Amino acid sequence: MRNIFYLIFIFIPAVSFSQTPDNDSTEQIIRVICDDKIFEKCEIPVGFKNGQLAVKDSITNYLKENNTQFQNGKATFQFVVAKNAKVCDVKKVSGNIASEGNIIKALQQIADLWTVGKQNSRFICSYARLEIEIIDYSVKVNLTNLHK
């Protein structure tokens, strides 16, 4: 009986204080959720859960809600889509677009719009590239090949 008592007091705190990300910092997502493994290639790559239109509309709405000036431009952003569909580590890799900071924030806000990559039938953390173009107050998006 005494051993069970000690086991309970050792086991419960260990489970209660296990590592889980409290906030969604990039380092925590990559370290805890991705186990420091991010795939560049995978069998089933990241995709649009509800189609391109949902991502386009979400980015457009975010930019409008934050009073972003729509200036014509085009840029490609690379980011990590984690196993839980969170977006982190967003970086502009090419192009020129005026509202870069707000687009990065918008991408981080639309986590639920991505299908997660798979390798060997398991969900993985993987890189994705999204080309964003603003033309005449309209946002266009296109997932591009990571190795271009």
C-alpha cells in the first residue's frame, strides 16, 4: 500500500508538468510538437483544407481588419505547418510586397485552413511555400513547389 502511495505522488506530478507548449512560440512548436524534425519533402504535402479561396479570403479579411493599404506586389513566403496545423517560422523568401508584416501575421492566424503533410501514413511537420500577389485590392494565393 505504501508503494502505491509513493507511486501516485511521483507519477501524477510528472504527468501534470510534462512539456507542452503553453504559448505558440516558434521554438516551442518546433521543439515540442515537431520534435525538432521538419520535412522538406513528404509523400502527401501540405495543402489547402477548404481550398485556395478560403485562404485568399482569410488573408484579405485580415488585411482589411488591420487597415492595411493594398499596394500591388508579389512575394513568396515559406513557413512550417506543424502536426497540429499551426503555422510558424514564416519568412519572405522572394519578391516585394508592401504589407509583408501583416501578411506574416495573417498566415500565422489561419492555422485551421491547412492540411498537414504526411510521411509513412503519419502526420509530420513540413515546410510550405505560398506565393501571394496583390492586384487592385485583390489577394491571390498559390502553393508553389518548395524546391524551385
